[in-house]
Amino acid sequence: SYFGLYPVAETRTRGYYCGEIKMPSDVGINTDAYEAAGFYAGRKQTLNRSSLVVDYMFDNGWQLTSTTAYNEADKYNAFDQDYSSTRGFAGAFETFTLDSVKDWSQDLRLSTDQNLAVSGMFGLYYYSQSAKPGWGGDLASKVAIATDPDDKTVNKAVYGMVNWRINDQWTASAEGRYATDEISKGGVDTRILGTNTYRLPYALNESFKSFTPRVTLSYQAADNVN
């Protein structure tokens, strides 16, 4: 310090290394340490996906479409994060986690007769994703700590399109989508260091809004040229 002030750098140099970076001759991932502790070393992922689409055709050429989906994902990761042959901090960098999420969505879409000179399509969309209970830990403690995060993402949207077939060559359209996103993350971060257990609760949330418009003009010069 200089007269009680904070140190001031002489230059603005970021300190990037210029030259050839030496690569390690080998990388240690300590797979045997995971197996000795009773954990699988690597990645496992299980996905369950389901969807249902229902179309209803009206006599006047209009169509109502309902699309429903439900998905689940379980992701297990056990990685050595320091890539060295030594076990830093008794295995604190050799972590394992199981993260699970589920989501479902619903889309309702109403389309007019597309053979008309002026046609359109309007819809509503809803999406919700939330976290399921999981667990995590490291080889320093060799304890799988249960987690129950309060993570959730909700997307709501309304959209529409109007298409105008001016003549056999010209077509114009106007589209728009308005959406809101509500994202929240919460839970308790638990760490075991030696004989001590540390817990840090956290809660974050934010909302976003967006509007996406689009206007297009198409000219069909020939049957195969647009």
C-alpha cells in the first residue's frame, strides 16, 4: 500500500502467456478411487420422453391441434476435476452428483383454412420444468449428501400469424410471439470438510419478458425459384 491506499498496477497488462504451452504427458482420472469407494466413475443418463398430439378438423377447414409432452431426466456424473495423479485435499476434487429434472408442456394451436387468400394461426403455450431430489458428494468424505433443490422454470407464451396470398407470385405474412419466463433456484448447499459440515441456504428468482415479431414478403419468380 502507498499512504494507506490500495496497490496500483504499473501497467494494464493482463499477464497472458505468449509462447508454446507445454501439455502434460499423462492425465490421471483416479477411476480406481471411485470404484474403491463404491461409486461408478463416469457418466450415466436416463431419459424418459412422452408426447401426445391430437388434431381436430372442422368442416370449414379450420384445425385445432393439441400437443402435450412430459419428460424426465436423471443425470449422474462422477469426475476427477483436477486431472492430476495426486488426490488434492484427500479427494475433494473427485466429485459425484445425481441431478434429476422433470418437465411438461402444453401447446394449443388453432389454424384457419390455409387455402384462403388470407389465413392465420394462433396459439397458446405453457412449459414448466422443476428439479427432483438428488444427491452429491466427493471422495474426501465418501458420503452421498441428499439434495432437494427448489429449481423451477416456467414459460408462458401467446403467438400468432397472419398470411396474405396477394396473388400467384406475392405472399406477405406477419407473425408475433409474446412470452414470459419465471426462473427460480433455491436449496441448501451442503459441504463436508473433515469432521465439519457446512450448510448455506440460497434462493434466487427472476422474471423475463420478450416479444418476437417478424414480417416477411415472398416473391415466387418461378415454380422452383422463390
